[in-house]
Amino acid sequence: MSDWISKTLYSNGVLKNKLHIHDAAELEKKENELSARNALFLLQKKPQIKDINDLKKIHQFLFGELYDWAGKYRPGNFSKNGYQFFDFTRFDFAEKDINSMLHKHPKAAPLSAKGYAELLDAINFMHPFREGNGRSCKVFLSAYAANHGQIIDYPRKNEEMIQAQNEANIDKIAKLIKVENTPSRNRTLQLLASQQKNAQKQINQSRLPKNSGQQEIDCDDNPDL
């Protein structure tokens, strides 16, 4: 195990966290609760996606109440189930590549499933954070799709998707992404927020997120004209 990874863990293998939870199941439950609630809150604020830096802000917003490293790139290399992710010393190249993909599509112009698959593949390969990459990426891409008047959905823990991503098979990834056009960005974000709310019916949403040092994300609360 790499030194940088071991430094993020308690002696029993549970991720070190601000709530000092040492039980893996309890931490997973709290992480799911907070990240789902924060995702709903963020989508209701109508975030604008401009570049890859917004992914860092989203990750920090989702997980900042739990982890000191939320919103920060991993400081070392990382692999999972034999799959080696992007070399952390070359993250600047990954950022340029992803920003180029984000900016090549005119604002409000619809994308194909393949366009989203290319972005998903690039962000997954970069795998910039210690944990929470999949959830932050999905919120990021959902908000980006909303900028283009679209709703996207794809399975995160589906074996077929995992295999397609490990193979960097864009066509296979694209087949697993559902794209739906909507009348406007505002309507898209309303639908996304509604979906997120329905997905967490059993999660207590009795309070709004505390300010845990989140970086400000450009948002608006005005309907599209």
C-alpha cells in the first residue's frame, strides 16, 4: 500500500474522517447521506460548468463535511482491481485534454451519447480524488449536460460499464448512457433535482449543508429566458 494512501486510513482500514467514525458501515451510510443531500442542494442552485476546476469544487461540496482531502487531487498514483489510473504527476495534461473536450461543444448545443462517453472515460481515467470520483463525476456531467439542455443517466456500478471503462471502449460506454433533450437548461436542472430528491426519499434531509469551507461554484437561480 502506498504511503499516501495509508495516511488516509485508520489502523482498521477505515477512511479517516472529520466525524471520527471508525466503523466502515456507519461511515458508508453517513457518506451516502451527506453526499446525496449536498448533491440535491447543489443542483437546486443550478450550477454552471465551465471547466475541470468545477469538478474539484463539486467534490469538495459533496464530501467536505467528512474528509480533509475533499476537492484536492490525490498526491500519488492509484490502481483498483489491477487497473492503473492516470499518473498524478501529469494531471496538468489530463486537465487540458478534458477542458478541450468541454469547450469544443458550443453552449446549449446538444451532445451525442458518444460525446458524453468521451468525457466520462477521460475523467474516470484521470480519477483525480482519493474516493468519491464516480459520484462527483456524475453530478459534474449532469450539470454540464443541463447547460446543453439535456439529461443524461448511466449506471455507475454496473459490471458492463466498469469493464467498458477499464477497456476505454468509448462505443460500449456510449451505449450505456441515456441522453434526453429538454426544453431548457432551467427545466433540465429542475428535473435533475427532482430525480435526486426521489432517489433519497429514505435519507433525512432535515437541514441544509453547513458551510465546511466549500469553494464557491458559479450558480444561478433564474429561469432561462
